[in-house]
Amino acid sequence: MGDESKLRRWGNDGGGEPRLRCDGCRKIHDVREGTAYAGIRTDLKTYELGAKLLAEGVSIRATGRILEMDKDTICEWVAQLGEHCAKIATYHFRKLHLTECQLDELWTFVFKKEAQLTPLEQMLNLQERVSG
């Protein structure tokens, strides 16, 4: 959006949310643009509660029943929230110069994967470790 000082209030959208207009490029922007609320037509309190329920591990169907909404709508929220979280993580976790890393979860994943190997795969894996 550029320099924030060039943004001016420019009426409301169809849902009553304020819009902004850039005096530099003359484009009109939604105030929710670039946020987790962008494109959401549901009441914000309902959307926030849905996001909290999903973050706490409540299933998609259960969230839909609690909010009295269609599960497909909840699935769209999950996708949008996930994309937004990925963008935030990408922005904040860049150019990190790490000197240490704790791999507890990675080891749990690797160990669990090893537990699922057939006896033949386990034997071949052991042989690779000894000869490698």
C-alpha cells in the first residue's frame, strides 16, 4: 500500500467496513486487506470464536455445529487462516542465524517412523547404518 500518510478514509464497503484510498496511486483498499479477516463476510465475533475453537483442536464439523455454520465455510476459514499464518511465519522467521536447535519433535517423528518399518526394512536400515 505504500506510504501510510497517503491513505485517506474513502467511504465504506457493502458490509459497512471502512475503505481507504491512496492519494499516490488512487487505488482503494479494504481496511482488512492483508489481515486474517480479509474477505470474511461472517460476523467478526463468530469468525474469531471459530478461529479460537479450531486453534484449540475442536474438529471442523464440531466447530460448524457450535457456530451453526456449514462445515465447508469452516474449511474455507481453515485454509485462509493457514495461509495467513504461513505468511506471518515466513515474514518473522527469515534471516535467522541460529547457533542451536532443539530437535525433540523431529526425533519423535523419526522414531515413530522407524517403529512403522517392517522387519526387513528395519534390517536393511540397520545394515546401512553399520556399513555407512
